[in-house]
Amino acid sequence: LAAPRPTTGESVVEADLKTALEVLHLYDLHSMVEEWFTEVLQMDLQRNIAPEFWNGINQHENAVEEEQCVVLLLDAFRLLMSRLDPYLRSLDILGRWIDTGLLVSSDSQMLRDKVYTMFKAILFFSTSKNFQDMIQQFYSRTFKIYMKQKKKADDSGSDCDSSMNENEHESDSDDRGGDDAECPGCQSNRDQCWCLCAMEQFQQLSNIFHRLNLLERVCSDAVTTILHKMIEERMEKKCRGEYERSFLGEFQEWIEKVIGWLSKVFLQDGTVPPTTPETSCTLKRWRCHVQRFFYRLYASMRIEELFNIIRDFPESKPAMK
């Protein structure tokens, strides 16, 4: 059953495949096409594609710089995409045949779900710590770059806004950092900044994840860890011991920027608004998760500080809002 990988780079025309299908119909063998396809895919994944992919990922030990790790990660997924693309094109053809009645099957979507589940089960049932670290490092970096880009855009748009209060100016200067020679996004020297390159690589990787339906399986744990860490750090920095003003409005604005980054992670090409009910549901779920985690953490912090808040009342009244 193992089909040899083509070496000529030529693809089979669908019309020729239909001719072959007609021959199978004559011998009443057409019902076996779907089973044959999934069996060949499974064997190729287990014997060739998965070992090749993980061998590439394991080269992480030879990558010293963060940029090298990103290139290695992207190259591994590009190779994976090139190996699976013929199967995905075949899957599209089979789906059309099922929908038009050329193949007898319960549902084309069930076949797609079966194939995507196979990808996840064989390729990513158990992932190495190296791989998890690479994914988390890369998404953490792109989160910081995105937030700095948003902040820069907001700052340039509000340069003439005289209504910004002293606390907001102070908060901005804290976020900006003190070393002007270092890019706040990629944390490289400004003349070696790779923020734009990182965001392009981020988009390429996201497109591959979307095409292979691997986004939630590969990224959700890393994204959750990053968001929790960033919210905790920001809350400790901004809110701990500060009782004379409310932070809820400021954090709500920051959370909206976080949702903007999440839209780039989970929506195809970062399109906003979401184009399908499924993507809309995904963003809504993540928005609820971020807000729930923030409010739980904020309430816990204020409960810990309740004695000090009572002691400083009424000056501390904004902390209760």
C-alpha cells in the first residue's frame, strides 16, 4: 500500500484520476478508495514523515541564537507542509467526489476530520520539551513585538493629545525601557532588529498551522502560558501596592490589544473580524479566558492587600473600583 513519493515533481491530473475511478467502478472496487487513501497516509506518516520532522526539530541543540531556532522551526514545518500537501490536494479531490456522488461515503467532512485527527495523533501525540520550548519562545517573542508595535502606533497617534494624565505618561515611560540602543520588541541592537522578519515568520507558521489544522494542538498550551505570565507580570508591576487609582479601565484597553494578537494567532492571515462562526467562537473563548484570569488574579491581589486598603481609606477607595 505504501505509495512511493514522486521524484519528478509532476502532479496527477484529476481527469486521469476520474478515469481510474471509472475502472474501479466497473469492478465494484470504488468503495475501497477512501480506506486505501487513509491507510497509505497513515503508513507514510509513521514510517517517513513523522521521523523526518522530529529529526529536524531535534537539530535545535545546534542552534545557539534565538533567530536560528526560529528558522529551524519554520524550516521543519515547511518541510512537513511540502510532504503533506499532496495528501491535502488528494483529500480535496476525494471530498469533491463524495459531495458529487462519485464516491459512496457518509460525509466528506468526516473524512477531513479523520485525516486531521491522524496528523495530530501521529505527529503530535507526544511532543519533546525542546519543541515545546521553541514554540513558547517564538510565540512569547512575537507577543512582545506585537504589543510594542501597537504601543508605538498608539503613542504616535496621541502625541498631540494633551489630555493624557501624569500617571499615563509615567506608565508609558516604564514600558518603554531605559536602553534606547536596544529594540524593545526583539531585544536586539536596533541596527540588528529582526522584528519585521519575526512577524513575517510568525504569519508563515500560522498559515501552515491553519492549513494542517494544527493550531490548537500545537499552540494553545504555549499561548495560555504566555498570557498568564504576561498578565501576572503586568499586574505585579502596575497594581501591587497602588491604591489611589483604578486600573480596570487601563487593563481593559491592554486586554483588547492582547485580543488583537490572539486574532493574529488564531485567524487565517490575522483577518478581523472573524470570517466564520468557528473562528468567532475561538476568539470569544479566548477573550473570556483572558478576562476571567485577569479578574480572578486582580481580586486575589486586592484580597491580600485588604488590610492596607482599609488602613489607607478613603484614599484607597479607587482600588476597590
